[in-house]
Amino acid sequence: MTRTYGMYAYIATGHDWTRGKPAWQLKVEPAVAVRAKRIFARARATTRGTVNMLATDETAHDLSWMMLRWPLVPADDRSAQALSEAAGRYERREARIGEVLAGTATRDAFTFEPAKTPRDYQRTAVDLLRTSTRLLLTDEVGLGKTFTGLLALAHEDALPAVVIPPTHLPSRWVTELQEAFPALTFEVAKSTKPSAAFERGDRPDVLIVPYSRLAGWAHHLRGWAQTVIFDEIQDLRRGTETVKGTAAASIAREARYALGLTATPVYNYGGEVWNLLDILSEGVLGSRDEFLREWGSTSWSSHIKVGDPAALGSYLREQGLMLGRTRKDVGRELPQTIKVPQFIDADPKALDAVAGDAAAMARLILSDTATREEKFRAAGDLDWKLREATGIAKAPFVAEFVRLLLESEEKVVLFGWHRAVYDVWNEMLAEYKPIMYTGTESSRQKDAAYDAFVHGDSRILIMSLRSGAGVDGLQLVSRTAVFGELDWSPQVHEQAIGRLRRDGMGDEPPVAYFLNSTEGSDPALMEALQIKRNQAEPLVNPDGKLFTNAIQDTTRARALAEQILARAEQAA
């Protein structure tokens, strides 16, 4: 007779700590309990010999595996059946994920046929979402993530759905929805609380609620939305520390499918991916402490630096939780971006003006007696003041560089961050009719700025580094980007370049000029950017390496200047 080491029970109603979700309870010999708590790292601390854990398909699979070594008896027939069914689902899911990624899976037929033909790689993403039910889609900019998200709604069990985009993108979702599925009804949230029509039950197939209005809608969307799509999900990288993050998690928790769309899931350090996935699928990477213990190398404040980003990315892909393809992967390559780092002068007066304040804040940050709150506030103030002063110090020289470019380029997108810097650029480049697309303008004003640049006579679009994610069409009129100020995140720069490196850009590669100073905040920023790049790109890139979608050209600016001077001499 086979020796047994205890009993397992399926508890359908769960416990307080499971938020009412089903749980497994093991009552086993002490030595087995010790081993079980090692295997099930998220097991609940309990009395001696008892182990409680969430009843997920994964834990059922692991429990079945553990019982090969330490056989347990079921508390009742229901427990035995629940274990068999859940472990079987997990095994079928694993097999199906492998088939989807290998391209051998049988596809579910669409309930609603799209009006335009999807690409094969877009269908693959939908197949994976329907298998794993939670997916972070990180396809390269320009590969049609919006349309892929809409394809996920082409199945009857996926509706109704809620799409959650940045504030400036609802109109784009409306346009693509009407083009792809004209028969589906939609509503765009105009307020921070549900409309009268929604509350009385007149509800659309697709509801579009910007992040800025999500909190007021969350209670009404929990349990209603079968699919939730988070566009530019990096907006939630701070996780449930924010009101919108908490609202997003509560909606995703009760949805059948949850999809996050972004080409840049990690802005700073690899731990941000834990925040995103914990919203899409609560607990899938364990608690924050468990994630730090297993994947992290260092942690400070709310940031976790991942020890091996490539290994983490590989694991997420194997589990069907993340999928990202480059243009090369899908046979839609574009010319590589030409990146031109160029050191320029800076006016020392602007930096001298903040030198005293900067020194005082630096002393406070390094002080042994200051409180944590005082240091945090001083760090923020120092960052803002020094970056702004650096931007102002460079601004006249940036403006002159752009003027030089406009001798040979028709239109330029100029990226910055501070309002005081924009004021200098606007004044010095007024003859080129610069137009603003920053965090200050309303959605309507941004649409007008876009139209003036793409269809009008404005030759300079001054764009905030973190505005305009997902904007399409700039590549039709410009191939030149100038970074007059730097961001702390390299992925912000990549996303900005992606507004010009898209389908329809023509045969010439986009050119991105990075105008840097040897003074002020730029040296520290440039050092941090490389560290963060090493966190973000190996995690997202399927080959675990840094992306090679750009080439460095340190001579281009000099060649441009020589060309313009030669032309001027000929004219004279």
C-alpha cells in the first residue's frame, strides 16, 4: 500500500486573505509542510503542518507534481476533481501557448469579421491573449498594436469592452474602430463619472475611457467589461501607488481578458514590469517582495533594478504573459534611425543663477540629519531646477541649430520639457511658425497643432518629450527630430523617434539630433540613460540584447554645416 503524507482540500469560498477566491489547504506531516512552503513561495503562513494557498491552475499543477514525491489523499471527491481539472487546464494552456508561438495552433474564428485584413502576427497576438487571458504586447512602434487590440474584440465572449488610452488618443481609437468594425457601437467618456445613458443601461459594445477619467468609472466597469485594453500601459508603471493604477487593477481583476499595449513597458528600471503585470494579472509574479527576492538585484524607494532582464523577458514570453516583435521579426523593416550626438555651447549665466540653490539642496540630500521626506522633496527640486536651467542655458544654441537644419529640411520636430525653454524657442524661431504639442494644451489644441504641422505651414512642432505617444502622421512631413532637452528615460527618446520612424515615412531614414551640454544636468542624464537602457531593452527584445535599430553618426552635423556654408559661398 502506497504511503501517504497527509490530505489536501479544495475550499471554494476561500478566506479573507484570498479576497473570497478559492484556496487549497494542505494538512501534512511537518517535514512535508516545510518542503511545501518552499515550493509554494506564496503560501499563507499557518499553524504547524497546515499550508494554505490560492487555488490557481498553476498551483494545482505544482501540487500534482509535488504529490509524485509525497502522495496526499483528497479530503473529498470535489477536491480530487478540482485538482484534476485545474492541473489539466494548466497543461493544456502550456501546450497551447507553445503551439501559438510556434504558429501551429488552430485559430478561433472571428465572430465579427474586420473590414480590413489583419496581418498574421496580429492574429498570433490575439490567439495568445485568448489562451493566456492576460498579455503585455510590446510590439515595436508602428506594427499596429491599436488594430491588434481591436481584433481581440472580434469574438463574442470579448464584449463588452473598455479601452483605456492616454488623454490625447480616444479619437484615434474611434477612427480605427469605425474603420475596422463599423457595426460595433461605442461611447467616449466625456466626464469623470458615467454618462446618463450608461447609467440607465444604454451601454455600448466598446467604451473608451482615458486614464485621467478612469477612477470615477471603475466601480461601474468592474464585472461589466469582459475585455479591458490598456493603451500605452506604461502610464501605469507606478502600479497601484496611484489612483488610476488602483482603478485599472480593479477592472482587470474581474475581466475575462486584459491586454496591455506598449512598445516601451520599462521607462527606468526593470521592476516597472512587475507593476504592469500585477495590474493585468494580480499576483502572477508574486508579491513585490517575492519579485525583488527572485528577480531583483537592488531596490530603492519604489524602484527595483532587475538582475537579469533578458532572463525575466524570456520567462514572461514562455508563460504567454508578454509578446513583442520587432519589424525585422515580421518582415516590415524600415531604415535604421541615424542618431547624431552633438555637443553644443550653453550660457553659463543660466546655470550660475541656480548654483546657490542647487548647492543648498545637494547638501540637504547628503545630510545625515534631514528626514526622508525632506530629502525626497529636495531631490525633486534639484532635478527640476538644474534640468530647467540646463535647458535654458542651451536654448539659444538649440534654436540656432534648428535654424541651420531648416536651411535643408522642410520641417523639424523639436523635443523639450520646460515651458521656459519653449518660450526661448518660440521667440527665436517665430518666423518658422512653431506650434506647440505639450502637456499644457487641451486635446483640441493638440489636434489643431497636429493639423498645422502636417497640413499647414508650420515648420516646427515643439513637442513635450512625454506627449504624443501613439501619434501617427508626423512621418509624412518630417524625418528630422531634435532633442533640445533630455529625459531620464531612454525609452522616452525611442518613443519620440518612433513618431517619425513609421510606415509611410519614405525611403530616407529619420535623423535624430541629441544636442547635449558638458555642463548642468546633461552629463548625469547621459550616464543614467545607458544604465536604464541596459534594463529595458534586453527584457523586451526576444534575443535578450540591446536593440540595433539605430546607427551613430558623429560627423553628420559637421557635414551639414560645411554643406550650408559652401552653398552660402556659392550664392555670394
